[in-house]
Amino acid sequence: MTTQKRVLAVIMGGGRGTRLHPLTTERCKPAVPLAGKYRLVDIPISNCLNSDINRIFLLTQFQTASLHRHVQGTYHFDPFGGGFVDVMSAEQTEKGSDWYQGTADAVRRNLIHFRSFPHDLVLILSGDQLYRMDYRKIIDQHLATGADVTIAAIPFPVSKVAGLGLMQVNDDLSIGRFVEKPKDPAVINSLTLSPVLESRLETPSQEKHCLASMGIYVFNRAALAEALDNTMTDFGREIIPGLLGKKGLYAHIFEGYWEDIGTVRAFFDANLALAQPLPPFNFFDPTAPIYTQDRYLPASKLNKCAIDHVVIGDGSILTNSAIKHSVLGIRSYVGENSVLEDTVLMGADYYETEEQLAANRVQGRPHLGVGKNCRVKGAIIDKNARIGDGCVLLAAGKADGTYANGAVVVRDGVLVVPKGATLPPGTVV
């Protein structure tokens, strides 16, 4: 069987996304905008398509409307290839009517849907990570080793493994132990790579490495069904440790850029990293493109602007402004004499008509985007936000909490203007 016919991909959409709040107030994590024009979900879906895997289930349950719109408007398959991206929301069944209780529970409840498609392997992925991987490599290794389960693992220096699930891997790549987020230095040192595996790394260093789970799993079909024949709810904490000694577990070592975008700070830093001269993640790779919705927008228009290391989405209008080390989404608008630095401006879902603009002037309502004479630094301005003229938004020195009568949230040291919020002219935070 070909890869297309042999593998089903399952993307975990996550729960409420509380760590990404307020970016997830009106959308689920996979639908959060990324890099000016994409959504987080475009990353795993594109990796699948570039790996010759085109049967994809996306499991989610909270605020799925925008995700549905994006998937339905983006991923169209011809009738001969058998490809699809299906969004599977939590549903009431004879066996239960509550929400997904965890990653394993979500997959368990959808096994009935997977059975309708011929497959030997199930590839389980996370919906909130930024990386590029050819999944055919992990699948080929899985088949070559005769594994029941293969876990993608990334080498991390011992000094940077805090908060990660670590595994002890033998020289033949079989997994001997799995420890979820260890804190004891003695335990961490016992999980370091052997000299043989250290020598195989493409980028060896003076510091020892541990292998951290990426939350990417390849299961044999029968092994997955057996592993889920219980009430366990989470793969990393319960299912995988419970399979040790019972099934053949192997690690697939991945060396490349990988970022878990689970918090507001991680999201902010990952976006701004894309504005660097040589960003750690390359959206310009023609051999493995990242797909997203084709919106047929005009080219961006810049009038007398000072631009320094900025990513600008399609259809943006910037006038006599200074923008440095920032990422601007589609249909972004920045007014005259405004200064943006270290800012993620997500743009807008629509352009305002002349009638709407006239009504705004009568009502004193700011234009979509950033108005005139504004200063913004260290901020995320979500979609369809309106920043009035003369606003000053500076994250430095602000404690986490709400500001400007609740219209601004500081989270993880990042100032966030939520989706659709309006800041009156002259607001200072």
C-alpha cells in the first residue's frame, strides 16, 4: 500500500487553550493566525500533504466556527485522490455526552470514524506546533524496526529540558523509560543520550542531550485500539508510559526547528522570530510549501514608510509610519506617524466600505487597525481590533492583568488587544 492508503493522520486540536487566552477567546488553538497569513493548523496539515498523506482528521471541541471556515475554504481535494480534512468536534454518543477528557480520550471516541477508511497506521499530531517534518521518514523507520509505536523525539541540552517529557533511548532506538516533566537533576542525568547516540547527532555540542517527546506518534492500527481499550485520557502522561514493556516502543530522532506554541509568550516570540534576516523556520522553502487559504487580495501598499525587518501580509495599507521587527497580518492598516516595534498586528477579516468609514467618522469610531500618531511596542493586536489615534501601548514594566477597562490584557509579559476590541483615541497603557 502507498503512504496515502496506509496512513491516517489525526491532528489534536487541543482543549480550551487557556494558556493562549485571550487569543483563544473566540477561536480554538488551531485557528489562531500565524506569520501574517497562515493559521496554526496549516502547519501539520501542510506537513501531511508534503509527506504524501492526504486523509486527515482534526479533533477539536471549543470555538470551532472559524476553524471550520478556514478548513472548508482552504483544503479542496479532487475526487480521484480520496483526500480530505475532516473537523471532528466532540459529539454525543450512546457511550457518553461530555467533552473530550484528553488527547487519548479524543482519539478513542473517534476510532469508530477511522474504521471506515482502510489503513494500517495512525499518525497522531499536535495542532499547536511550528516545525517542518517529512513524516515518511518516521513511518519508514517505524516499519523497518517492526515497532508498535514510534515517538518523534527532539534532542534538547540538559539545561533546557524543564517542562518536557523525556525518554531514555537505547542505541537501537528502542525506548527504555519515559518520564513526564522530571525536575530531579539525578533523574534528568539518568535520561541523557548514550555516547553512541550523541555521536549520531548532526549538531553535537559540549553539553549532554536528552530526548524530549514532540507529541508526535505513529501507532500500528491494532496497537492503538488495544492501547485505548481502557479509561486513560492522555497519551503523554498515561498511554505511552503504560505501554512500556508491553509493546515495542521506538524513538525517531528529529533534528530541526520545533516550537511548541502553547503560551502567549511562545506565540509572540515564534512570530517575531520570522522577521529575522534568517528566521529559524523557513516559509520560503519551495520543496515543502505551507498551504493556506487563497484570498485573492491585492498587493500591500506602503506610502513613505520606514520598514526594518518586517513581515507584511497581503492587502495591507501602511502610511507614513515606522515599523520595526514586527509581523503584520492580512489587511493590516497603520495610520500616519505611528511607530510599531516588536509587534504582531494580525490585521482584519474585511475592508470597511466608504459607507462604514463615513459612519465611523460620525460615531467617532476608530478605523480598523492602528490609527494616526500611535506608539506600540511588545504587543499582539488581534484581528479586527481598532486602535484610536494617539494611543500608546507599551508592554515593558506591565504586570500581567487587565488594563484600559478590560480592553487590554497583559499575559506572559506581552500586551494583547483582543479580537474585535476598540481602544478610544488617546488610550495609554
